[in-house]
Amino acid sequence: MSLDRVVLWRHGETDYNAALRMQGQSDESLLTEVGVGQAQRAAPVLAALRPDALVTSDLSRAAITARVLGKHIGLEPDVDKRLRETHLGKWQGLTRAEVDVGWPGGRAVWRDTPDWSPPGGETRLEVAARAGQIVDELDAAGHRSAVLCTHGGLISGLTPLMLGLPPPAWPLFGGISNCHWTVLRRKRGSWRLESYNTAAPV
């Protein structure tokens, strides 16, 4: 086993985030000025972890965020669509309020039930499984420290998956704020949580 640190980094704020709109795998939202500033503050902090691999979701909000870090560490981000956010089906593009009107109580069920999906979308179990493949591949390739620039829903599923927790415990991991990150370290063959929803100093 080679990989001993994985950093799961959420993209910066987008216009959809600011409007409380559900993004999912839609690629229409853009980083705001706030989001760009978040990435610029986070990049030197993450660079200090000396990652030798940088992989990003193919959705532009993550790819742009990842390139800010890439400039600090001299790496061009590898793009992998398996790091995409959860497909939200019929919810994509709607505001939270609109989802609550159309599917009363649905967002609460979604947050608390990893094997439940929005209508026409993915479950958190499915999202975590596809992302977990990337971690395994980075390990097999001999990388030591990796940053995955991705999305909040994916991070809240991949983290408990890597920790080996049963799905009923997954809702213990709450949301990830824009441009915050989670660090997992492997010790004696097992992944352990070093930090969750960490931010760069303001």
C-alpha cells in the first residue's frame, strides 16, 4: 500500500450555491468572485500537504478550482468524471424551496438515507462507490498524497466509505462548505479521519 493521505476538497462558491439552487451534475453554474477567492486562499494551505496527485471532477466549478491549486504545486489536474457530484435527477436546477414544494420531506430523506435517490438520480452509495475506485487506482499507481477536487455530496459519501462505516452511520457526516476539505490518513492499513470540513484562514 502506497497512498497514505487523501484530501477531499469541495469546489468554490458558485452562483447556484449563492441562490440555494440544486446543482447536481448540471454544468451551468459558474464560480463567483467569492468562490475564486476561496480557492486562492485554500491553495497554499493544501500545497503545504505536498500532494503528488491532483484529480478533479470534470464539472467546470471543480476543474477551475483544481487549476488554482495546480499552479501552486506544478501539477495539471487529471480530470475524471467519476468525481462528479450526485446526479439529482428531477431536482437538478431547482431551488431548495422548489424541491420542498414538489417533494415535501424529500430532502430530509435524501440526507438521512444513503440508499435513497432523488427521482431519476443517484444514491449516495452509488456516488461513493464510483469515487472509491479512483482512490484504489491512485494507491495502485504508487501515489503517496492525493487531492481530489470534487463536490459536497460526494465527499459526504466517500468519507464514511473509506472509513469502513456501515451506511446507517453515513448521515453522521454533515455537509461540506464551499472550498472546505476533509483529510483522511492511512495508518496500519486503515483509513482514519484527520479533519472534516476544514477551511483556510481568512
